[in-house]
Amino acid sequence: MRGKLVAGNWKMNGGLASNRALLDALLPAVAGLDGVGCVVCAPYPYLAQVQGLLQGSNLAWGAQDVCQFDNGAYTGEVSAAMLIDFGCRYAIVGHSERRALFGDTDDVVAAKYQAACRAGLTPILCLGETLVERESGVTEAVVARQLDAVVKVVGMTGLAKGVVAYEPVWAIGTGRTATPEQAQAVHAFVRGCVAASDRVAAGQVPILYGGSVKAANAEQLFAMPDVDGGLIGGAALNAVEFSAICRSAAEAAR
Ligand code: 13P
């Protein structure tokens, strides 16, 4: 049985003082939660700080991206092995902001997914359609294309080693959350795509929902059978909100 997972994506926010305050408040609030894995994905320069503060706790940490190459002349990039050095367990790949603003194509995302796995990280693969795509009825085609690009490179067994996050672009940072039914429909579609070629992998892969998740809507989203947790943006910067979301996931796991 899959447990629940809640990952916070801090995006390009934070600083030494505010990170410490956030984690100092978060640690006691999530200590002892059963049935849910809690993760924070910090900006690269703060991974050492996060490692120092979270080592030995039940909060795991990760990065928001990773380079597709293992080492060498790639100025400005950060390898999966470097993330491992700082105790990261997870790396987000294919976030819609990276796809839209930094040119991460389906093929690049697949290569990043593979590089993360190669080093022993768990990739969190983001999929999701824009508003225009949803309104033109191609949501399933878009998420299937984004998923297939990764499966083509790592296979279904590779996919089962990671985490999928469905993040409709129109719900990110907009306050316009997908309804639990809208999320469930796409999650079930994604799981069905996996099940069509590997039923075991389909049962294993956690599928998180992301897009304006807050303490107030987490419970209903996590009650959906194919919603295995959340990838949280804005609300992950607030210890009270983020810990309440983690608690909702723990309750849903019971
Ligand atoms: P918000 O929770 O701020 O909508 O962001 C979601 C997201 O992009 C997480 O990766």
C-alpha cells in the first residue's frame, strides 16, 4: 500500500534567517506524524543549511531541479551526485515553471529524471496542462505525452522508482485549486496509463496533486483514491499551513 507524501516546493524564496525560522517551527509540528512522508525542496544554496537543521528528523529534503549530466563543463548546473552529497532524497524535475520559463523540453525532463535515478535520488516528475489546453480538451493528451517521454527513457520500472506530481498550470499560484474530482480524474488517467503496461508499477507510483493546495482544501483532495499527497508551493512557506497539510495527509492515510 502506498503511503502519503507531502512535498513543499519553496521555489525561489527564503533566506538563511527565514529558513531557520520556518524549519524550527515545522519540525515539532510534523514530529511523530505516521503514514506520511514530509519533504521540503529548497533552493540549491540552502541545501547545506537544510541538511544541518533536518538531519536525523522525520522531514526529508530535496532540490527543485537537477542537471541531466553527471559532471563536467556545464556552467551554472548542479549534478545529482552533488545533491546526494547534501543529503537530498528527492529532486523535482519538469516543474511547469522550468518547462515554460527555462526551456525544459519533455526530452530534457526525461534525461533529468534518469540522472536523478542514476545517482539514487527519487525524482518528483511534474506533469500538467495549461488553461488553454484544458479548455481545448487535450488535458489527457498533454499529460500522456509528458509521461511517455519519461517512460520511453526509463521504462515503467524506472517510473515506479519515482513520484509523479500532477500540477495543472492554471492552478499554480492562482488560488484556483482543481476540484477533488478534477484532480482524481487526471490521477486515475495517469495511473491507468501506467497500469496498461505494468500493473505493479501502477500500484506503486505515488501521484501527488499540486496547485493552490492549502490546509483548507487538503483533506478533500487527499480523500480521493488516486491522490497520494501533495506538492505544495505558497503554503509550504508557512509552518502552520504546511504542517496542517501534512496532518491531513496522515489522517487520510489511516
Ligand atoms: P502553489 O501551491 O503556490 O499553487 O504552487 C504549486 C506548485 O507549483 C508546487 O510545485
